[in-house]
Amino acid sequence: MTKATDRPSPPVVRIRIVFGADEMIGPGKAELLERIARTGSIAAAGREMGMSYKRAWDIVSRLNAMFSAPLVESSRGGAKGGGAVLTEFGQEIVSLYRRFQEKAAIAGAEELLALQSKLSDLSGGK
């Protein structure tokens, strides 16, 4: 039987913050925003995450409507092509979310390790 301390990676905290029935931000939405910032494209960011163009656009639309200012600004395609940019406000939202996630992981590190130590050994074919 393998001990929990022999496990290859530490537990990961994935937090979803729910503001209302349809108003939430979590790791997937934060990742989509980060990929939009990197790729300059909602479609490319969605493709990288294995989601449809429509789903990526729907998420961005919901996020833009949810907050007091747009997180993503986009321009239509055409001769020069379209694109998307994470706004300064969007960068702030992602940063706040990631800092909250990090602080929660630090604050709960002892409990995370205790939970991890209680995991069963799955290498035995369970």
C-alpha cells in the first residue's frame, strides 16, 4: 500500500464563487479569460479548452453582463481579422480570483494535507 506522502502531486484547490443563480466565476471561466488574453481570440481560447465557439462566446457574454464593466472586448472579423482583448478590468477580475484561490489554498493547507492522508491507495486496482 502506498502512503499518501508518496502521491505524485499535492491536492489542488478549485474554487467556484457563486454570486447568484447565474452569476459565478470559477477555474474554467478564469482559464478562458487567461487564454483570451494570451491568444487574442475568444474562438482560439475556446478551442484550446475543447469548447465550441458558441459556448466560449456565451461564457464571455455572461461574464461581461455580470460585472460592472466588460471583461473582454471583441472586434468582428473582416479583411484585417477580428480579435478579442482582456480589458484592464478583466485582468483585475482574474487577478482577484486567482489571489483568492491562492489564499484559500494557503489557509486550508493543513486540512488539505489531512484530507490527502486519508485517501485510499488506488494503485492496488480498487
